[in-house]
Amino acid sequence: MRRTVGALLRKELLVELRTFESVPGMSLFAVTTFVVFHFALNRSSVEGDLAAGILWVTLLFAAILGANRLFVADADQGGFDGFLLAPVDRSAMMVAKVLTMLAYLVVLELVAVPAFAILLLGPPLGPALPQLIAVLALGDIGIAVIGTLVGALAVQTRARDLLGPLLALPLLVPIVIGGARATAPLLAFSHAGGVPARWLLTLGLYDLIFGLIAYALFDFLLED
Amino acid sequence: MPALQLEGLARHYGEREALSDVSLTLQEGQTLVVFGPNGAGKSTLLRVLSTLLRPHAGRVQVLGCSLPDEAWSARGRLGLLGHEPLLYRELTARENLRYHASLHRVPQERVERVIEGVAMSGREDEPLRTLSRGMVQRVAIARAVLHEPELLLLDEPHSNLDPAGIELVSPLIGPASGRTRVICSHDPEAGLAGADLVLGLRSGRTALLLPAGEVTAGKIRELYR
């Protein structure tokens, strides 16, 4: 399984490096959205709940762009069939796609979080950064798992560009709620109390449940 | 044990019957050539035999494995060359083949041998999107035989190949390969030349099933009228 996941992951990253179809688009979308918020809110800076909400909603929409592209090369170029013809565990593709999506999200956040800090955020980000990274990591796992599951389902339909976001958004709402609530104290001027544990637990539990659901369903999504 | 055994195979897409009541037996090392007009069910037959599609009725045994229950055991022992090359356009021929070699647990040295076998003329490190259709077909053939399958499922394998290319790939997918083969073709003369058994399909049903020696090119052409 590890070898198969490695081969799939290498292929995914090579294709993305050659095409730059997903990550630059996701990053540009996030930065543009921050600029739009900057002018639309008519405020030089935000903090607390509002800052957390803007950050998570922007990351979520940018992630959906990536999830929608995650299986396009496989569907359009026969990659699914090539994979299905090999005597390998179908779950390897799910694991590789989740890892690919996680890699996309990490790069996205490396661009988006500093841009957010420069364009919108009032309080300094430095002190909260280690805790923010932990919350983002938990959120990213959930987004990657759900994005992979929904991407695999949507890509097999004619209306994949529409169906992907429509399916993904309701499933990702708990992650936005958990992520925003956990992040809000970190982005406040007072920076009081640190990250609420219950929201971290909620995110972790949601990741676990959807990880198991994706593992159970993924084979059925690929097979005839 | 026969390489292929079909009894009453049926497959439909929604209401439309793509294959209905197809039965045949093909022994190991033999070649079955399938003829039929567009939409007759040839490609569907190959996809069922390759385990990519489930049969909806009938009994299908491929290399001794009953489909769909034992599809897992048959995969990796068969090579499919369909209309699509099943390759990534942004990757080079070598990268594509290395990827498939990893999936099939094939040593990377085999990739180099297969690249030599299809004579990529030094273009094996260029992205596939920059290659001609003939070159892509050569890479697709290399992919289909990379893991040395016992059964080859070939859908018009010579399409886009020039005469030199056809000669070049003959040791890999031709009679000399010694493999059991199922070939879909529209060329009666060329198809009959390498066939042991001939299946003619019309609207998903068997219109002709005879040993190759008993079939003439004229009889095949009648299928298309």
C-alpha cells in the first residue's frame, strides 16, 4: 500500500508541477478574496470572530477550487482505468489524493495566512502562530478528506463543476464553525485563554468520522 | 483450462443493451478477433473482460477467475489497450511507464526494455502532449505489455501506427508474443490473418462465431451492411 501511495503521490505532484492548474489558482483566489474583504468591509483591520470567519471562509472556498480539480486528470485522461487495471488496494488512491489535497492546502496557507496578516489582520500573528498552525492542520485534514470524497463523486457526473461545491459546502460547514471558533481567540487583541479544547476535539472527531466514511465508501465510488 | 469462458454474457447501460447473450470459449494462446459495426458492443466486451465493467448477467471466466467476484485475481494478468491510451498527457513516456510499473510491481529495468521495444527515438522524456498520436499509441502499447500479461485485450491496436510502427510492435502484441489475445478490429483481412476464432457482433448480439478458417473477409463485410 505504501509503495502504491508513493507512486500515486509522485504522479499527482508531477502533474501539478507541470500544469500549475490547482495551487496557484487557489492561492490567487484567497489573496483576491482578502483584498475584496479589505475594501468591502471598509476597515483597515479586523480581529477576533470576524477575522477568524474571514480566514476560514476564504480558505474553504479556495480549497473547494482545488478539490474540484483533484480528479479531473484521472477522469479525462483514463487515469482511473489505468489504476483500476492494477492489482492494488483501491484505498491507496484515496490516501494519495488526501495527501495531495493536504499538500495543496499547506501551500495555500503559506501564501494566504501571511497575506491575511498583511491585508486585514489587526493583532500581530506571531504569538498565536503555533496554535494557529495546529488548528489549521486539524481543519485541513477534514477539508482534504471531504474534498477527496466529494471530488471522486462529482467528477463522474456531467455537472461536476456544480455538484462538487454543492455537496462539499454542507459537509464542510462543521469544519468552518469549529475552525473559526477555535481560531477566534488567537486572532483577538487580548489573545486571552488560548484555543478552546472542545473545538479542537470537535475538529478531530469530525476528521476521524469522515476519514472512516471515506475509507469505507471510496472503493464503491471507483468501481463500476 | 480455457483462457476465456463466456456463457450468456449481458451488459446494459440503463435501458440500452450493449451486450446480450454472448457465449464463447477461447483456449490459452489463441486469438479471438471481434468484428462489428460501431456501437456493436466490441469495446464494452473488452471492458467487461478487463474487469472495468461488471457483467449484468451470465457467467464470465477470465484466466480461470470468475467475474466480478474474482476480478482482483485477474487484474495484473491482463493488459488492456483501448481507445484511450490511459496515460497522463503532462507526464513523459518514461514517467508514465514508471508510474504503471510501480502499480504493477514491475522492476524499473523493465521500463527501459519496453521503451527500447517501442523505439521512442529519444522522445521518451518529452511530455506526451507533445508527441504524435502514433508515438502515443506506441507508449500505450508499452503500458499494456509492461507487466507481461497473459491475456491481451486490444481495441484496434494498430490505429495511428504507420507500417514501420506496426512491424515494430508486432513482437509485443502480435502472434509472436505467444499471449492469449482478444482483438477488436474493422479490417477483415488483417484481423483474420492472426485469428483462431472470430466473433461478429451486431447490436450487442452474436451474429457470427466461427473458427477463423471457416470465415472469409466477405462474410465479415456482411456484418457491416
